[in-house]
Amino acid sequence: MANSEHRKLADPNYVPESIRGKKYPAKDHILKVKDILLSKKTNLKDSETAVFIAGEEVEGVKYCDGTKKFRQNQYFYYLTGVDIPGSALLFNFKTDKLTLFLPNVDYEDIMWSGKPISLEEALKKYDVDEVLYHDDLKAKLDQLKDFTIFTTDNDNVHDDSIKARLTASDSDFFYALDEARVIKDWYEIEILRRACEISDNSHYAVMSALPIETNEMHIEAEFSYHSTRQGARTLGYDPICCSGPACGTLHYITNEDDVEGKSSILIDAGAEWRGYTSDVTRCFPINGKFTKEHREVYETVLDMQSQAMECIKPGASWDGLHLLAHKVLIKHFLKMGIFKKEFSEDEILKRRVSCAFYPHGLGHFLGIDVHDVAGNANYEDPDPMFRYLRIRRTLKEGMVVTNEPGCYFNEYLLDEFLRKHPEKLEVVDEAILSKYMYVGGVRIEDDVVVTKDGYENLTKITSNPDEIEKIVSDGLSKGRSHFHVVV
């Protein structure tokens, strides 16, 4: 990423040329769900089956006139690409007709919020066959007298007569919805590509602006600010912005400690764009130069990620890639002296000692949800090495995954995974281990598409430690006056 790229003024309305003027492929998505559901439920007749989903509504905040931040129902969004509160969809398997229902017009609200999208505008904007108002919904359902009408839930269905027509929470229907979302089409990948591009720039901005980032909250603010400027109205999840020993907390979201006197920063943050989120983690030294221990841990994790990355392709076992990452960590820890050399790599692996330092999985599916559906995780697995692995299946072309190994020095993890187990504790040289505790932890996370012959890494912000040092050092050399800060 060249510095010159970051001197351009951001355009929040920018749309990549690849999808400019094209509609979100809602019909392709619902047809995919239809095919999977019919193959799963062989007794279903497409001539007597339909899908209805009521989207999310604006929810008020208790005891005041404010509202909570709106987020669309993920399944509704996948099948429509519509982010309008109070909408609903109906899809007829017999006719393959997709109907979008918009909320009835509240003419009094126009004074406050302006005119809503019209039926004609919605039909032109979205990949649907018909657009009606909510008042027309009951009459449409009355035309499907003998149909089985599947839905996710009845949470936003307020008419009891409509509820009585719906089949909610069917496991095969959810299976079809989830399996359809596993393989991303070209349009979804282009959305994710843009989300990742926004995150790349925002991570670069964080690394570059340390003169004004004296607190973890400043880091969060910097990332959010630059993402918003580029058109990402929200982040995909609560960002993790930590420093020093706090970097060893996997989902640290306090984000409020000062960074002074510490050596390491970890930021896990991803912009969301058009309903899809990126998920990127980067680590860097606060003063522009990795300490010896921080660099050793960083290079361990980078090697774990790099070796796993080269194995990503259709047919690869995610369990196998995760296991490979543990083996790489063990090799490095033996070299660093944290693991005693009298124990072999195989013996250390067998005792699951590395789980005390790398307790989570290699990665997860990514899409509309940051931890996207159908990974088939098994959180009851008795093997601690695989218990928290969010993907337990073979990779296929079109899957989008995160590759995010980590290495942590966390007292709680050491107590639970190491010190309570003498057969594990004897493998570790605690005197050497103590020298690394101040680092907290390192995680490197990229977003990856499984391609026909291998993979494409959508994350472009550098993870090279030398390049990271230069970005941080260049930012520090400019001083605080270089940055726009009013307060």
C-alpha cells in the first residue's frame, strides 16, 4: 500500500466499477435456498411451498423517545438486499416470484424523516419481481391457501391470522438458508472486497497516527472515523483495541486504557459495507520498533498464518490447517526456549500444551455475519485443540474465511490450560515464559476467498514487521501538529 493512496480524499458514495449499476442478486439467493430445501425435504412440492420473512423493525429505547441502532435481519437481507425497517418478503416456489412488501406510508412521519422510497423506485433498485405495501400482504397470502409457508420466526409478525399460516423455526429451512450463504457469489465477494479495502485504509490510519493515540479509545475512534469517511456507516462488530498485557485477552472490548509505558498494540476491527463485514487484526509496536520478545512472538504468528495460508484450497481440511498452525507454534516455542527441548514436538502436541497459548480456532466463515453461518462448530468436542474451532468442514470454492492464528500470554489461560495440568506445566520453562508476559499477545487476521486453485487474500494492509515499523515510525516522526485534532 503506497502512501500516495492515502492522500486521496475519501468518497463515501464510491461504488466499485464491478458492481456499479448492478443489483444485489436476491433472486439467485432465494433460488439457491429453494433448491437446497427441496433436496433436503423430498416430500415437499414446489407447487405448494413458499417463504415469508418479516424484516427487522426500529426498536425503541426504554423510557425515552430514542431508538436503538437498526440492523436488518440477516436472512431477510440475504434474500432481498433490502435494509428498510418494517419490510417483508414473500417467495412463491411455484412461480419463482419474489415480492417485497414495504411498510405502509406514515404521512405524519414525512414531516420529520422525508419521503420514503416509492414502490416504483424500489422495483427499480432491488432484484425483486413485485413491490407492494404491507396492507396488501394478507390478500397475497390468501392466494396461497394450501401452501406450506416457511419463515424464520414470528417476532415481527403482528397479525395472528398470518402467524397461523406460517411454519416457523423449521430446522431444514434454516439448514437451506445457512448452506446457501456458505458459498459466496461474485457480487458478494466484490462487496467483501470493498469492505476489506475500507478496513485496510483504516488500519493504515491507526498505525500512522500514534502521536494522537494516547489511549485505546483513540485507536477505536481513529479506525471508526476513517471507515465512516469511506462510506462504511457501521463496523461489523465491536472493535478490539488493546495495549500491552491486555493484548492477551481474546475479545477485549474495554478499549479505555492509556498506552503509555507499554510496547504492543493489537487492533481487531473491520468495516461493514452494504451489509457485509470485513474482519482484520493487526499488531504493531507503540514506539515504532518491535522489542526482541514482541518480534519473536510476532514472527511466530506470522509463520503460523503464512503456512496455513499456503494450504488454503478446495478440498483442504480446516481441522488440518488448524493443527498445522499449532505445530508451527510448537517449533518456534522450542527455539525460543519457552518449551523445554527435552520434549519432542510430537509429545508437546500430544499433551496439548500449545492450547495454553493458542486456545481459539484458526478462523471462521465471513459474510453478512462476522462469524458467518454453517461452520459446523462442535463446542462439546473433548479435545481442547478443536473445541473452539468455528469451521469443522472441508473447504470449497467460494467460501470466505478468516485466517487468524494467535499467540497469547494471559494469566487466566495459563492457570486454566497449563498450571492445573502437571503433565503440561513440566513442558514449559516458566522463567523464560515470564520474559514474554508484557507482550500480552499477537494475532494476525486476514480475510480470504477460496478460489478454484487456491486462495485470494482480500486483506492488503501489510503484515510485514519491517513495513509496519516504517509506517509507525513515519507517523511518529510527523508529531502531533501534523494531525487534525480539535480536542
